[in-house]
Amino acid sequence: MILLEAMSARVPVVATRVGDIPAVLGDLSVLVEPDDDKAMAAALAPTIDELPRHRELAVRAAHRVATNYSAAAMADRCAAVYQSVCATR
């Protein structure tokens, strides 16, 4: 949830490549390997130095959350699953 909350708040995100994080973020963030402190530190510095570019990525990430992960979007997907199941019976 914290990832989606950060994206919604238009905060530039630097994250590790674990679980579904790469799928959620796509090309809208900097991703590093887990347990690689040096890579994380190296990824954070450009986020500050290139803040306008990372803010644009953050705006696009917020749009992705609103489109794909909002309560309405999740309810629509859930309803589609129920309709699909009911249609096969």
C-alpha cells in the first residue's frame, strides 16, 4: 500500500525489484536490486539532482494509480470477475 500511497501523493519513488513492484511502477521509477545498498544510494542522488524529470514521472505514476488502482477501478475488476464466473454457470 505504501507504494501506491507514495505514487498517489506524486512522490518520486526509488524501489527494489521485489514482488509486483516492477509491474506496478513500470518505467515510472528507478528500480534497484534488493539488498544492494550501494545501488539504492546511487539511485537516490539523481532523483534529487534531476527533480523536474522525477516529478514528471511521479505525476504519471499518480495517474496510473488513479486509473488502475483506485477503489473504483478495483471494484470494476472485481465485478468483471464475478460477472465472468456467473456467466459460466
